[in-house]
Amino acid sequence: MNILLYIWIFLQLYVGYNLVLPLVFLLVRKIKLGKKSTYAHAERIDFDYAIIVTAYQQSSMIKSVVNSILELKYTNYIVYVVLDNCDKIPEFPSDKVVLLYPEIPLASNTKSHFFAIDNFKRPHNFLTIVDGDNLVDPNFLTALNIEFSKGFQAVQGVRKAKNMNTMYACLDAARDLFYHYYDGKVLFCLGSSATLAGSGMAFSTALYRKALENETIEGAGFDKVLQYKIVRDNYRIAFSELAIVYDEKTSKSEQLVQQRSRWINTWFKYMKYGFRLLRAGITNRSKNQFLFGLILSRPPIFIFLTLSLTFMTINWFVDLTAFLTWAVCFFAFVAGFFIALSKSNADSRIYKSLIGIPMFIFFQIISLMKSKKANQISVATIHYHDVKETN
């Protein structure tokens, strides 16, 4: 009986700490704000960038993303567009754009990235990864350059919503604001690393090759392996609020389920990295590794919220003190969530969409049930551009 009790307590602690962690991080960050950064001053260097744009089976948005890149307020770069299993598109009237067509379908992010690397026109200092459905802010490379000039070898920018045409798109944007604020800005400020978001991120070419050149990664999740290897070697991933890409948000329920199924599958597949970094952080006395491992071992939001609600309901019948503790923790999470939205200047449409959170969670539970075969169902998210209403 005692063993079962200990397991019950452990499960509640493992799930429950995630509710209060954002506010704990904010408190510690406030204490640290008075300390001077090691990277406060750095000489600006105009590094040479490779911008890798990937597309799989869908090339309809390539013209838009490349045109946005060509409007960058920075000149030392070449764009490599990998059109994997796509029809040929018209050439761009710029010698800065290289269109690449793999002879054999790659169906893999990392394979597309290394296909581009193998076709570099010159040895670029840094590479940055942009999805085929993104748009790039004119100051994107300038902002990355600031961080690289400080000595960082990896930088994560901000992915802002390009579309908020449905409730699902707005809720997807709200999720991004939460993660960018706590897993990006706050975590980096605490002396750890910003988590990678799949695009809008950049690395020294040497570091990227070192981390993934000998890895075979099937399905989604290359960014999970990449960030693990970077932090494992005790590099820090910087966070830049000014390095902005505009990302296409999921706008339909079917689209949401397919995308989240892949993401959930990825979390279960790579959650072990979080525990490895926790152990490494303790062994090496590395704040970077320990805090990052704490975040990587955290379940997706909808999972720990659903489990927390379940535990709180059970405690209503068995332990009133525990029930009240859960209630306080829920309040702490909600407060932390709204702080993230407020600090990120969230659009009013995002606040209005929050009424749909239960439905959003419901579809992610469906995603959880489909996650085991997620990569067999779909490889990339299909985007819709004419959606007017929630479907």
C-alpha cells in the first residue's frame, strides 16, 4: 500500500510542478534582471548566411517566402530552396536564389537541409532554416547577426502568426506566445537555452553539421534531436525577439489533428533527452543543461492540464488539502498564461478565441490516440488559405 501511495504522490508531483513552473521562472528572472549580461557588448560582424527554405509536395507559397527574403535589410546571403517532390516553379530574377530539386523524394527535413548544404555555392558562416509557408521580417538576418556577433553558435527567433482566420489558428498562436515567452525569452534569461521551434532558427554551419550530419531522423522531430545535441555539448541557444518569421497557423480541425499527432509522437519518442540533460546538468553542475532538461521532460500542455484536472477531481473525494493545492496550482498556471499573452502584446482575437480551449484540447486528445501512426498518416502539414470560418 505504501508503494502505491508513493507512486500516487510522485505522479502528482511530476505533473503538478508544470503548473507553477512558469511563475517560478518569472520570479527567478525578476531577481536576475539586475545582473549584467556576459554578452552585453560585441563588435558587429557581417556574417555570410545560407537561408534554407524547404517545401514538400507543396510549392504554392514559395514565391511569397522568397520574395519576403529578397526584401531583407541585409545583403550577405544566398537562398537555397529545396523543392522536395514538387513541380518545377519559375526561376527568380535574382542570383541570390538557388532552386534545388532532389531526384529522389527525401520526405525529411534533415535530408532537405543537407541536400542544400551539399549544394552551397560558397562556405557560409551560418545557416538559417525557414519553412516554405513562412514569411520573413526585413530585419530577420540583422537580428540574428547581433546574437552571433556576441559569440553564440545557435539562435532561435520568434514565429509570429501569419494568419488568425479561425479559432484554431488563434489558439495555435496563443500556444506559440506561451512557449516563446517561457521556453524562449525567460529560459534564456535564466542562463539556459531557448527551445527550438522548427523554423526561424539559425546555427553556425559547423555546429549544425556536427550535430546532425551522421543522424538518421525519420518523421518529425529533427529540432528535438538538434537542440539536445547542442545543449548536451553545453552550447547555449540564444533567443532573439527581433528575429521574426511569420508562420502559417493550423486553421482546420483535421489539419490540427494531423499536425499535433506528429508532434505528440515526437515528444514520446524524444522525452528521454530531457531526463538525460537533467542528469548531465546535475553531474556537470550546468544550469544550462539542468533547466533545459526540466523543460524537455515536461509533457505537452494539454497532457499535463488534462492529468492535473483528473488528479484534482480525484482529490476532491480523497484529500481536500490536496484538492485545494491543485486549485492554487491551476490558478498559478492561468495567471502565468495570461502574463505571457500580455507581455507578448497578444492580438484581441487571441483573447476572444480562448473560449475554445476545451475543444482545442479535445482535438489534441484525438491527436494523442492517433500519434502512434502519425508519421504514416502525414509527413507535412497541409495549409488552407481560403478558410473563413471554423471548420
